[in-house]
Amino acid sequence: MIKKIGQFSMSFLLALWLTSTTAWAALAVYFGDSRSNTVLLILSIVAALIGLTAVIALLFIPSMRNWLLSIHGIVFLVVLLWWFNIQPSNDRIWQTDVSKLAYASIESDLVTVHDIRNFSYHSEFDYSPDYYDKTFDLNKLEGVDLFAVYWMGPAIAHVIMSFDFGENDHLAISIEARKEEGEGYSTIKGFFRQYELMYIVADERDVIGLRTNYREDPPEQVYSYRIKAPIEAVKHLFLKYVDRINSLHEKPVFYNTLLHNCTTAIWLNSREVNPDHVPFSWKILVSGYLPEYLYESGLLDQQLSFAKLRDHAYVNPLLKGHEISTLFSTIIRPQLAHMDQQQ
């Protein structure tokens, strides 16, 4: 009896492994190197049929089991080696909104950022491209804000960091998947080396205003939180971002839905420069709960409950009746005035 249970458990685990590796290999081949086509579709079907046949043989045809398992193993290994040889590139036909990579130069405490995006929008996909260069003085850095953007419930959010240099002077950085012309975003594709990673360096009127005023399908809800951290830690974090921006300008890397995205990249950047960074948590992966996790870790204002702080952080109602203007960054930050009054 115990022997039969052990054999069943081993067969079940092996079948589960075969099913998982088959699904991964079929999807990897189908998505290919950035683009799918008919040939890749056929090859992905063949890979799926080989894996499915191996599962059936494992469970019901013992005489063919070893032969089919060997074939599946060879196919999986070939796909894996091919997949690891897919290389990221900065030389593709990019969508207009991600066509330029920012970069920066540093001279003492002055950081000059080149190609800061500042599009003027008429609608989400109707815009006038514009970029500018600007020099930021590290001695004027006052803090950093985290923007959490929701569009499909409380569990998923896109996270944007914005560095405050005082006098209504902010620099927003959004870590995103860089998409080619005609390419949409897919969470599943994001697991298969389909997108390069991009740090969009932008004016808040662009990267935040797009989400509060122009995204309608679905509409996006934006929340702004001031991070509580020593200014030296904020400086180190900003310089780490600058280092990553320059690195990606020279050498691209792949975006990954789970491991290298808008929240995990922020955590990694913080970990590398801040010895007191927050421990890793599932709330970093389930990004909609990141603000709550930061609150629990003492990195957000503690004078209010998180529910009330979240109400204060809600940006969209503040912009009703306001067009995108030079006052945008002031309008979306009334909670800072509240915090000043409490201190």
C-alpha cells in the first residue's frame, strides 16, 4: 500500500513537472524573439503535442514512457538554450512614447538629465511629443513621493517614484515595459523576454497627468504618498536611479512581469543603497498593497490610520476642473500641507 502511494505521488509530481515545462516551452516558442509568426505557432503546437504525449505515456503507456520522456527532455533543453540566447536590444522600431531613453551626466552635486519626456496630450493616444534637458542640484532635494496607479482592483498597481527638488520642481521616474510599434502589453508575454526594461524619466504633467486626465479605458486612479526617509537616503536612491538610467541607455535588459518590474526594481534599487531597506514581502509582488506595506514599515505618515491617509492621497478628485498646467505638481499634493500642519 505504501509503495503504491509512493509510486502514485512520484507519477503525479512528474506529470505536473511535464505539464508545466510543456506549457512554458510552447509559450516561449510561440512568442519567439519579440514577434510571433506562423512558423513559431506551428513549432509551439509541436512542442505542446510532444509534452502532452509524454504525460499520457507516463500515466497510461508504460512501454513508451522512457522514450517519450527522453524526447520531451531534449525538446525542453533545446528550447531553454535558445531562449537564454535571446538578447535584449535598444534598436527596435519603438512606439513614439518610449522611443527615447533618458540619460544623465553628473558634475559634483549637479545632475543634468537629458531627454526628460514632457508630452502634451489631447487624449491617451493623441499627443505632441516633447523632451527637455534639466540640471538638478542634489543639495535642493527635499524628498521622494510614491505614486500608486490602480485600474483593475486593489491588488494590482503601477508604481511611479517622483523626486522633489523644491520650488515645485519634480522629476518622475516610471519603470515600464518598452513596447515596439503596434505592440500591446501582456502580463503573460512579460514572462518570456518580450519587452525591454525602460525607466521613463518624465515631467509629472506627462507621466502622472496622462493617468489622471487621459486614461479612460479603463480609467486609472492615482494615489500619492510622501516617503519618510532621511534626505541622504533619498539622495543615494536618486543617484542609484541615475546609475540605472545610464546603464540601460548603454546596455538593455529584459523586463519580467514577476522578477523585474515597477515594484521589484524599486525594492532592488533601495536595497542596494539603503542598509535599512524594508524586507522583501509578498506585498511587493502584489503591488497594489505596496503603500500599505510601506505604512506598516513606518515609511509613510503615521499620524493617520492608513485608510485616512489613503483618502488624503487620492489625486484624481483634486484635478476636477483643472487642466494640466504648471501648477499640476502643487495641486496633486494637498496631503503635504496637512503633514506640515501636524508637525
